Amino acid sequence: MLYREPDPPVRGIPVLFIPGNAGSYKQVRSMASVALRMGHHRSLTTQFDFYSIDFHEELYGFYGGNLMKQTEFVNDCINHILSMYKTPGYLPEKVVLVGHSMGGILARSLFTLDNFDKNRVNLIITQATPHQAPLLATDYLPDFYTLVNDYWRAEKNTSLKHVMVISLGGGTRDLLVDYRLTRLDGLVSEGKAISVNTESVPKAWASTDHLCAVWCKQIVMALVRSLCDLTLPNSSNLISKGRKVRQTFGFHLLNHTGYDKAEDSGIKEVSLNEQFEHDTLDTDHLLLHDYTSKMDKYFALRVTKNVDELVIISNNRWKSWVFGCVHQRLDESCVKGVDLTPLQILTPSSSPRVYLHLKEATLRQYTHIVMHVKAIKTPIFLNAHIFASQAQTLVYEAPTAMALLLDFPRSLYHHSDVIINSTADRLIYQSVEISSLTNVYQAYVAELDIIHCSTDKVVPSFMRLQMPWAVGSDTYAEVSPSLGRGNLSLRLQVPYPVGSEHAKLHLYLQPTCQYKLSVRIDFRKVLSQFARHYYLFLPSFVVANLFMVLCHQLFVVSKGQACPDIATAQDRYGQPWKLALATTIIELILSQPTVGTTLTRYGIPLSDGAVLESRGLMLAGLHIILYTIALVIVRTYALITNLVLAVLGKVMRYLFHQIFTHHTIPMIGSVIWWVVLVLGIYSSWNYSGSVGLLITYLLIIADITASMVTFPLEDRRHTMWYLQHTLLLLTFTMFVLSLPEFVTWIKNYQFTRTLVLDPSRYPSIVIATSLMLVRFNTDYENWYLSYMNSFSPVVLAMVAILYATVNIWRLNVLIPTVFVWVASVQSFGILLHRQKHADVICREKEELAKKRS
């Protein structure tokens, strides 16, 4: 689809929008409409032609069977778009790709195609795209990601060195794609990648949810300004120089200087006007409040051996006003200097302000830092301070989770630490190193209160949280003078790598005021952080919990006792310390380098704990925490389904006994069982495995109801439906994991009735076939159970936690394995029971023959 208003013959710069998971082609309107208006406003000689792809809103972020076909379709679209341009002088050579969510992965996957011309794309813009790993490692997604990312890692400095990739992450509001997944670390060469959190984007400074990343006006404006700055007069191509492209996007997305364009911010040597007054200060600071002047003046701060940082804050709109120079003698003034103004950064404020924060590496190149204060009638402020970093840095050890637990319940209502009771006079900068902020689940709130101000006119101050290991991840908060306070959430967007600098809280203050700084833990955001980073790992723990329930149920049955329900089985055998503690110990053993190397040598993959460790998400007691949460989930769902099935059973018992006799009910149930079961296998093979799973799920519900109708309440065989209940939940879990395939099959049913690449087809057939051999309304002696083989699901539960926490696709193997094992147990039991019964009859005949003889 081409988006143009109006729609003349194409002669602009082609931009192709690739929608994401369940995304619509109409989402292109956000950027296209802004680009159209901005192009007219800037009187650009060449406009942008925005195209969009329609994937019928497929869930290809969770189902990867069509990803390669979609990649080939994008390649065909690019070829077709370039073939549409016929006007001489307006023949574009390249297409700009903009991908939202999984659309960004498709944009990068193009380069893995043999028939794709790599020179046709040199700029990719991605919005909330999970570059590092898929959200859920199901079906074909891990293999697709491995193909794409391995190719980019291998070719980033060779065949892909011309490709610039811009990645924007939504930050804390994006509950679907975590910001750490959107970063390009290790995938694209450092000079060709920009990874930025929308909370750091100048003039936006706001987190976006997953869909808002497409239409947030401030973010869209920043991207469109970057594209417009790269246009060439009377050309359908953008500037292709990599350095210029990076400088332009870096200006609008990272370090906005307050100027209109990036070309205004080049660092260069300039000559200073000797006619202006030069004042070399003897102090380490310059404080100008409500300053006006009729003439220009230079103020110089000395760079001595004892200082290594400089902070300047001002609300001026000047160009070229901060310089670094070298004095040969102490009594001379600077004649020439290096313009350092391009290093200033726009601050989040209702009124335009900039700050300049120079580190030791920059300061050591000069003997003086000179500030050119120009003649001005409108009052401005300018605050500068040169200092030793250690003198202005405090180290704060935030309370850890263990410390809070030991101090419970006092920690619930008294958990605020005062870091600074009152700031020093004329202080404009203070930093706090938060040494204990190392885990992604931690969340604190920094509260900066204004105690007193010596002037009525107070300029807003602000706070900045910096993560040195992740450029583009800073977050800001303004301290409003009207409210007298400001809050900044302290939580990690990217896991802390061991050995890096710790997170820092920077305070940029008004020197006429005194402030109080306190930090408190935010329990609500702690839960939010934990949920954001770990909720996708719960399926394997839910399955492991059900395996433990099944184990206890089979063990009780092996003793000839009544089968317990799910709640009882959890209380007896599903406690977290019985399995999660064991897997934690095994994980510690597997994490040893020698053990991991040995297992890999024999073809055994690394545990998922190693994957979590590499992503910075592994923490002590994680297995126990997730298993406990899964236990609550299973218990809640079991109670709900238990209630529904109990009501349904009573209703069906009444209806069946009114219509049929007690002897005909089992026969009718068997007929329905076999018909529906065959239908499930047929549907799995000819349509989709998810359809077969749904039919199997409904079949088990019907069989549970039949067992309630067939056996009286006092019959212990009536309790066997508790075992069916466990298998019902396992089948439901399989169906939930296959929901993306189910939705894809429904959407594509008008085109094809069979989902060709279907990861749930064979597991569904295995489950249905296993149920053919399982009839739970038989006697207990038909079960071939022993003390040892009733504990077999425990092994599978351990495997689920150790190897399917991240790689969830392995559950498609483990769950059918349990069904096969249960079916084999009963099948062997039936055969042995028949053999035993035959032996008894044979012995009776022999004894009868002996008596007759």
C-alpha cells in the first residue's frame, strides 16, 4: 500500500513500513502523515513515499512458521517498489525500512536471503523490536533468530558494514517487549548501531507501550526530523555517508544540543574576540542569576590537577559559547579555543535549558574552560562548577531483598533512607553511586525535596539516572518549584554486567536552593519489575507442578487407594522445596565450566539457567519463587475447573439417568469417546494440531463427566476423575502454547485448510493416540504401577525446569511423553492382568482335572 496525500506519480524517497505481530498496515499513517506535513513545512524538493505491507495481522511474534515466507515477500515488495520509479533524475537506489516489533526482525532477516541485493537497504529503523531473542522460544522462532543473529554477528564488519540500524525501545511501559531485548549489542557494529530508550529521547523523555511506539508524536517527530535532515535536493536518495547518518540520528535521539540541525553542532576550533573582556576566575564556580549585560564577556575556569569534572547549566540559546583552550602562561588570555558547545545536551524542562557535563578525558586536554556570555537584555542564568568527582560523589548501598525480609514487617512502613539532609550552599551538582542496584527486579524511588530557596524566582532542577553500561538508557525527572519536590524511579532497564560501573543518580540543582534527597523502596514496582522480566518463564514451572501432582496421584493409586485431588496432591508432594530446591542444586552443578563443557561434548545442551545467566536474569532462589507462583496458578485453575466439572457432573448425572439406563451409559460414553478421539487425530493431521488439542481437551471433559455419571460417589473408582483432571490441565497448557498456531490457522483457513509448518501436529496426535489406550473407568488392578515407575514424572519435571524455562518448545516433547508413559503403564497393566487372569483360569482347570481323575 502506498500512502500519499495527494497521489501523484511516485518520485520521492521510498520508505517501507513492516508491521509487527498482529500489526496493521494502517499503522504507517503515523509517520507518513508527519513526514508529509514536515516536508511541506521545510519546502523539501523531494517528499517521502511511504509504503506498507499487509500481513493480515498474523501473530508471527509467537508463531514462526511463516517468517521465512514473509521475508521473501518483503524482498519482492522492495523489488516492486523500486521498479515503480520511472521519472529521470528520481530513480531511488535504496529503500528505507521501518519495522515495528517483529517487523524489525524481518527487515534484518532480508540480508540472509541469497537473492536479496544488500545494496538496496542501508538504513533500518526498528520500533520496540526484540532483536536479541524472541519473547517466547516456541516452535520455529529460536531457529529463525539463530539464523538471523548469527549471520549479523558474522557479517557486521564485512558485507553489512554499510547498514545503519536504529532501535528504539519503549522502556518500562512496554510490557510485551523488554527494553534489553531491543538493544543491538553484539549484533551490529558499534559505529552503525544506535539503541535508545524512548525515556532518553530528547523532547520526548517518556516511556511508550508496545503500540504507542508507532504513533507517539514526540518519537515520530524525532525520527522524521532525522530523515528530513538527510534528504538531498532534487533526489530520491538519502545521504548515504555512515558518519553523517549516525550523527543525524544521534543528534535527534540521544544528544540533542538544542540547535535545529545536527550540522550546527560540529566540534571545531574557533578564534576568540580579543576585544571582549576576559575574566579568569580564581574560584571553582561561576554563578550568574538573572544576568543581563550590555557587552560580551569571557569567563574562564582553570583546569587544575585536582579537578576532573565540569558541569555547566544554563537557559541561554547561544551558539558557540563554551570553549576549551590551552594557556602557555598564566597571565595570558585565550586567543583560540575548541568549541565544546556541541557537547551540551537539552534537559527535560518546560523552559529550554541545556547542560554540559565534561569528564576527565575531555578536561585534561585544556588548561581553561571559557564561557562566552553575550550581551543580552533578557535575564538568563548560567551556573558552572569545576570539581573533583570524588568530592561530589556519594556511595549509597540500597537495602537488598534479604535485608528487607529480615526487617519485615517494619520494612513495609519504614523503608526510606535519607541520603542528603540538606545540600551545601551554592551547590549545582551532586552524584550518588547506587552500588547495590544490580538486579532487574529491584525498584526504588528517589525523592528530591526543596527545603528552602533564597530567591523567589526558582529555576527547575532535574535528576538523571545513568546506566554506564547501556548508552541511551538514561531516565530523567524534573523537580518542580511549584510542587517543591520531584520523584525519579530507580530501576534497571538493562541487567548489570559484573565488573561495570554502577548506576549513578545525577542531581543538577539550583544554587540558590537547598535540597533534601531520600530513597525508598517501591514494593509495587518491585513486583512489576519481577513480572515484566520473569512472567514468560512460568509455563515450564506450571507443567513441572502438574507433573509432581501426577506423580503423587499415581503413587497413591499404586497402593490401591483412592486417587487424591490436585489440591491434596500439591499439599502432600508439590511443595517447592521438594523439586525447586533440587533443581537449584543441580543448576549450580551444571553451571560449573567443567561440567558444562563435558555435557556439551556429549551433545547435551546447556541448561536454560546458563541462558538466564548470560542475559543477567539469573538470581538466587529463582526456581523456588517461580515454582511457588506456578503452584498458586495451578491451585486456582484447579479449583475453578473442579467447581465447573462438579456442577456439570451433577447435571449430566441427573439427565443421563432420566434418559438412559445405568447399563447403557458406559456403552454410549465409549462410542462418543472413540468418535471424538478419531476426529481429534484426523483434525490434527489434516488441519492443525491446535484444533486436535482443543477437541482432545473437550473429550477429557466429557470423559470426566462420564466417570461421574457411571460410578456412584461411594465407589473409589469415582475418584479417578481427579487423575483425568490433571491430564486435562496438561492438555489445556499444550493448547495455550499452541494458540498462535490456532489463530494463524483460523486467519488462513480461507486460503488453505492445513497449517503446513505446525509444531503441535505430532504432539497432538501422540496425546490423542495415548488416550486411546487410557480408559480411566477401569479397575485399579489394571494399572501396572510400582513404587519406582510412579515417580517417573519427577524426572520429567526436573527436565522441564532445567531445560524448558527459556526454550519452551521443549514442553511440546515433555507433555506428550507423560501421556505416552501413562498409556504404557495402563497398557502393560491390562496385559499383565489378562495374563494373570488366564493363569488363574488355567490353574483352576488343572485342579478340576486332578479332582476328576
